[in-house]
Amino acid sequence: MGSDKNPLMVFVHGFPDFWYSWRNQLQVFSADHQVVALDLRGYDLSDRPDGVENYKTPVLLDDIRAVIEAERKGRKVILIGHDWGAALSWLFTGQNPDLIERLVVLSVPHPGAITKELLPWNHPVAQSSASAYATKFFARGKGDNLTADDLAYWVVKPEVKRRYIEAFSKSSIPAMMNYSPSLRSTSSIPR
């Protein structure tokens, strides 16, 4: 949405989510920015290739790069990420500083700090509580038994929940679950 004559903002969603989580921000920022919210692979209308190798960090970063390159027209981008999208945005920015005007991250600290902070012996109770939503999903066999309704359990408004269930019904739940090992196995963390 918005004019390609304005600054470019690219939004990257988290788990379990899809582009629609940015609907309010897109509406507001499109007045003076060009705004793009992508569906990460496996989600909603995006491609859903089989195999964990298709969800490794370099592949996901290439997807973000492809969207930015398709839209940027020489502009630097304001990259905005939430949750797993924030983790990818941190990594993308560290590897592509020449493409980034600004980075905005929600709910995920810098990868250099996350390793220390997420160690269970540093903050076992707080981290267990903060990660409970993901633990619920992974406890059921990496998505083998999850449904679209399970993934949308957290959405409160009925009309919004219906939209999430619709998107998750089109999504690949095994593909969504493939993100976790790819983010955890990242070996090059920007500092």
C-alpha cells in the first residue's frame, strides 16, 4: 500500500501469525510510506515447500531480500519485525546494512544478547512464562497434531480470529514448525 515515491517499510511477522497482524500499521503508515507486509514461506498464501532445508535462515533471509529488492527502487528500507520475524530482521540487517534505513524490532532482543538472556539458568521462571505459547505448540510433536484453531487460540476478537483460522487453514503447519530449528541453529550473529 502507499506510493513508491515515499519511504519503504517492510513488515515481517512472527509465529503463529501472518501479514494480517500488520493490518493496522499498514493502514496508518501507508499515508506517507509505501508499506509491504509479507507472508513468510509456509504461511497463508505464500509457497510451502517441503523439507526443513527450505526453512533454514539463509533461505528465509533470501525471501526477505527478494521482497525488498522487488520494491525498493533504489531506496533503503525501514525493516520492522515481530517475534521470529524480528529475529530474522536482526540477522538480515546485520548482513545487509546497505539496504536498511532503520530497523524496528518487537519482542526480540539483539541476537548477541538473546543467547545470554534466554539461558534457562539466568531467568528460569520468567523465560518459561514468556515462552509458554511456543512450548504449547512444540509439546504436541512439532505441529503434527496442531490445527488452525489451535494456532489461533490467542486471538480474541471473533471476526479477527476467523481471518486467522482461514489463513492458518491455507498454511502449512509443518512448514511453520520448521522455523524453530533454523533460527536456533544460526551460527553467524551480527554484533
